[in-house]
Amino acid sequence: MPTMIRSTCALFLMAMFVMISVGAGPAATEAEAPQKRDKIVPCDAHMRSDKRGVCANKLVDNDFRVLSTGVSWWYNWHFTSHDTPPDDVSFDYVPMVWGDDPDSLAGLEAHLKSHPKPRRIMILNEPNLKDQAFIPPKRTAEVYKQAKAIADKFGVPVDGPHMSLGSATEASITAYDPIDKKEVTYTYMVPFLKAFLYYVGDTEVPGIGYHAYGDMNEVRWSVDEMYKQFGKPLWVTEYARWDARDMDTAITHIMQATDLFERTEHVHGYAFFKERADNPYISLLEKEPGKLSPLGEVYVNMPVHDKHVYYQIPGKLQAERYVTMNNAEIYPTKDADGFADMTTTQARGELSYNIYTESAGMYELTLRISGESGEIQLGVNKRIAAAVTPTQNGWQDVKARLRLKAGKQTLLVRFASEGQTLNWIEFVEVE
């Protein structure tokens, strides 16, 4: 669970970024997944994310219904749940062993015996933080092994521990560190996790989790740093903008953080904190059952970035439905229509889109753009084939023509300048 302690950690963490040495490089940690098949969908198809989850203590039928349009799983920091999705809703429950409690391990085994097999099990909530699990790395490894021994009977992977990113000295666990060979106060999660992995030895740990409540600088840095240090799949099992003071800040944050997790392959899952709270800037649902908050509306409508999904044209394709992105960022749209925009953060920003055409032909593309001036190049399968140049800074439609072959292909959009914004692209066959 979050505490106000996290707000003290930002400067400390940036210093630790310089001080902590790089750990083991990326390595395969799970059995290779079955080959995914390409999927062709309409341009306006609503896609649900397999990664996207929610931290929730209480969900009723209509809550499941409205969340399940974009969210696929939830957890409640417990090994079982009395909340049950209605029969017409697919929504996975992920059990968790919260702390060092033999009854929780027994409860987990009982749950696994009497319920459908979950996609995974999570182990230990913030063992490095006071008032949470708060146990040292060695005991964390022991509890992990105990939980894994239970989960192995049912063929379910165990991910964890799920760490507080950082904490003040007085709120941090102190223990003997097997790597530094001295007593250490773990104010930062990386040394704790290195000690945990030392103690866990040859036992498989398929993924580790952590919680992020800072701004986007912290979120981006932590996603990169955790993978660089451990080379394991990541689960960001609590996140929100804890210090948000207005809805615009909260909406921009949930949009940008969620988009980052969706497009980052080594983030295997993430869960927003939380379903309902007294603070409107961290609540996906209103008090009324089955009613999404402004944050919830954004969360369920966020795009996926699946390289196996192709959008069928003709049609209008929203800018945020890219498959790859370079030097750009998502923002809530300021245009008269649409959901989000993509804005370049440097010159030569690029977006690519998977598209599918039933038949070859000439297509007219209308791009809804604003922002800085500069040429916009259009290419097919990495070959530039057309270019347009905006005539003003405000919202405008610019048009270009491309000859497209039949079948699956990738459209490249390359921007000359920083600060150019794209809302959508409309495709019309003209011959």
C-alpha cells in the first residue's frame, strides 16, 4: 500500500541511479509462449489489454462490466476473493500472499484447490517498507520458496516480491546483506532485490514487481533501471500520481504511464491503484456502482500496442494506435474530437501503424495535425513514398496519396520537428 513516505524518495533515487552498478543482463525466465497469430480488426475496434489490471478491495457486478472493456485482471492483496465477476464477464483474479503468515500460505493452497487456475500468483507486498510485509531479504526468499512449492503443484508461476521503490531510513528494513557482507538499511529496492535473489539461489523467479507513485520521470527511469539491473519481466502492481492536485494532471499521468507499460515488452502486467478511493485523482470508479470516473474512462480506453494487430482500412485510425514509437509522447487531445494525440518530443519523431487492405489501390490519407511546422513524411514498409507540409500551427487537415498493396503492411509517419501533433489519420480509397 502507498504511504506518504514515497514523496521523499525522488532525489534519493536519482542519486542511486548513478551509484548502483548494473546487475545481470536480460535473460529468458519463462517458457516460450505459443506463437501469436496476426489479428485483423476495424480501425475503430476497441481492444482490451491482457496486461492491464486494477488493485481492488471491492468490486460488484456492474463494476466488473465497465472495467472489463479495457481491463483483464485484478488483485486484492489477499489469497482469495469474495468478489466474483458475473457470468457474462471475463475478468481474472490474481491471488497474493501479502506477508509472512503461515495461514496465508495454507489459504493460498486451499484457494488453488477450489478455484480455477489463476494466470499467476503474487508474493509479498513491500517487504522493504514499515507497516507493510516488512521482512528482510533472507526471510523474503524463504517465504517465496514456500509459496512456489505450493504453486508448483498447480502449475502456476509466482512473481515477486512486490517492492516499494524507495523509503525513508526510519521506515526501511535493516538486515545483513550477503553481497556487501554488512548490516544494510534498504532505503532503495534494488539492493534488497539483489540480496533476495542471492538467498533464493537456483529457485526460479519468473518476474518481480514494484510500485511507482511518482511523476513520469520516475516511472520511465524505474522501468528501464529495473530491467537493466535484473533482466526479468516486470509487474508494476501499484501506480498512480500520488501528488496530483488536479484532474488534468492525474489524467495525463495515467495516460502516459499506461501507454509506457503497454508498449514496453518487458512489462508483463500492471495494476492501477485503485478501484475506489476518497481521493478522486486515484479512483477509477465513482461511488455509484458501475460508473467510471474520468480516470476510469481513460484507463479502459487506452490502446494496446500489439505487433500482431492490424487495422483494416479504409477508415479513421487514431494516432495513439501505433505499433512502434520513437521520440513522441501521448497527451489528452485538445482537438474537437478524438481521445488522445501523439506529439513529437524531438525532431524526427516517428510513429508506425500496422494496416491491412483488402485490395491494392491508391488511397488518400487525411492527417489531422497541429503544432510546430515541418515536413511530415509518409512511408510504407520503411520506404518513404509521400510528404506533406502543414500551413499553420492550429488544427488542420493535410492530405497525401499513397499506393498500397493488398494485405498487411506498416505505415511510417516521420515528423521533421519537435512539437508536431497528430490526432488521427483517415484512409479513403480513390482508385
